[in-house]
Amino acid sequence: MQMVAALQPYVVGFVLVWAALMKLFSRRMRGQAGRTALARLVGPARAVPALRLVGLLELAVAAALLLPPALPVDGAAAALLSTGFLAYLGYAHVAAPASSCGCLGAHSRPADRRGFARAALLLAMSVAAVWARPSSLDTPSALLGVAEVAVLLALSSELDRHWLVPLRKLVVRLRRPLAAPDPREIPLEVTLRLLYRSPAFCATSAQLSSDVQDVWDEDGLRYVVYAARGRTAVFSVPLTGDDPSAVRAALVDETVLA
């Protein structure tokens, strides 16, 4: 238990340093300060100075946590600051539900459950830091610290564009939710869209003299038949994949088909 308590000043201090630097040096944060819930609380004209003051306070508490010696008052200061964060989020949720909190960066999302969970977790870590004593950190405690930081970052909506949005895009590409699971369920329009983009169709289209005359599926391919000035054009289109170069074409004499 002492090992866990000894770790918390470093985790909380890291988060507070990050939050302070965003408030003090981010141009985007200063530009959007008037749109945060803090502007509703202190007025738009005072939003930037208020954010900087909060940033300086966070930096001071972080320095107390990260620099020796480890004192109970350092954790108490962090716990008091975290309580203030929770109270501010409650105010933002009630008084300015459409405004962002401006806690860890500039974004347009209002205070949500993730923000409350992050502030509550930070409060719990700060309370644990009250009992922190000087202790050497071993590998298990370092891994625990990394896990705690990862959870705090995952609860930060400000970072979604860096990891959550790309992850969701990757899942969509891998799962292909709009793709038909059974080749027989693939609409003809999908096949024709791929066919029309293929080099084989572009090279043969000038000879076609009809619309689609026949379609059938066989061995993972969809065959599409057109009339072609006394002959018959047969295209084979893969039922899976989206590579137009995989389409093949054949011009067959009608006498052969007969």
C-alpha cells in the first residue's frame, strides 16, 4: 500500500504539469478561453487571466508533489485542487452545459461523464498522496504508474482526436460493417460500380450495344453480360475486394454461344 501511495505524487504531478502548460502556453487555449464554462463564471474578459492563474496554481502544486521532501500537505493541496475541479465541472454541467471545461486543452466538447471520472480519479490519487513517504520505485510500481496515466489520458476527451478517432477508423476498415457478409447479398450496383471503374470495361465500352443482359455468380466471381455489336461481352468481377484491375473481359462470337 505504501508503494502505491508513494507513486501517486508523480502521477498527479505529471497531470497537473500538463494541464498547467496547456493553460499557460497553448495559443489555441487562449483563443477559445471565452467559450469555456470558466468564461461564464468570471466573464469572457477575465477568462484568459483566470486560466493562467489556475495554471500557475496547478504548476505550484505539481512542483510541491514532484520535488522532495514528500509532505502530507502536498497531497492535501492536490486533493483540495481536485475537489475544486469536481466542483467546477458540476457548475459547468449545470450553468453552461454546452461549453467545454478547458481543463486539459482546447476542445468544443461539454463536460461529460469521462471528465467527472477523470476528476474523481485524480481526487482519489491526491488523497492517496497524503500518505506518501520517500520510497524507491521498482518495476511493478512503474508499470502501475504507466497504467494510471494511460487511464487518465483515456478519460480525456481532449485527446480523442489523437488515438480514439484513428482507432475507430481502423476498426471500421478492418470490420467493414457496410460490406455484405455473404457474396450472394452483394447488390448488383456495387458490382457495376467496380466494373465501370475497371480498365477492362473502359477498353471495351465503345463496342457495347446494350445494357446488362445477364448476371450470374460462380467461384467467387460475378459474370456480367452485354451485347457487343454482333458479339457478346462477358466481364468477370470479383465479389470480394475493390481493385478495378482485377476485372477481366472477354468478347465471344454469338455463334460460339449458340
